[in-house]
Amino acid sequence: MRQGAVASLVVMEQGLRIAGIARPDEVPFTWDGRLLRAPAGESLAAALISAGVRRLGEGPGAPRAAFCMMGSCQQCLVRVDGRLAPACLVPVRAGLDARPA
């Protein structure tokens, strides 16, 4: 990572965000019963990473987490409003309810 990019990362109460970037308003959503907030439209995987959530579920022999961030590996598979979906392809919206799969 470039030195300037590292310097522009700031630690905020809810995780890492790049300073000075315009974002949509934050909306509330739940992860495993925990109320979180993230910019509307941000991928659920990115929102969870920013909130400090790294473990998205249990796989065979190892925990699952966001890996490729483009929907091809299925490592971030979660339950969103009762249906299975890769967290990296689900946009955050108000009222979204997500849980480990």
C-alpha cells in the first residue's frame, strides 16, 4: 500500500474508513442480532469488515470470512433475511437482517 493511502486511513468508532470520501447516509442493519450502521448500498461484507466482524461463519475445518470480495469463492456466504447469499454481493439497506449461514 502506498504511504499516502496508509496515512489517509483513519480508525473510527465503527472501523476503518477512508477519510474525505462522500458516502450515502448510514442506515441501520443487524448482524447476528447486533445492531450496526453502514452507508446505504455498501456491500455487506465491507460493512461487516469495517465494523470489526471478521468471522462470517464456520466452514469445514476453518472459519469462513470475506475473501475474494467479488462473489466467486462463496467464503462469505451468510443468511440475509432468511436466504443464503454471498455478503460481498449484498448491498446494505435499512432493516437488513444478516446472520452466519
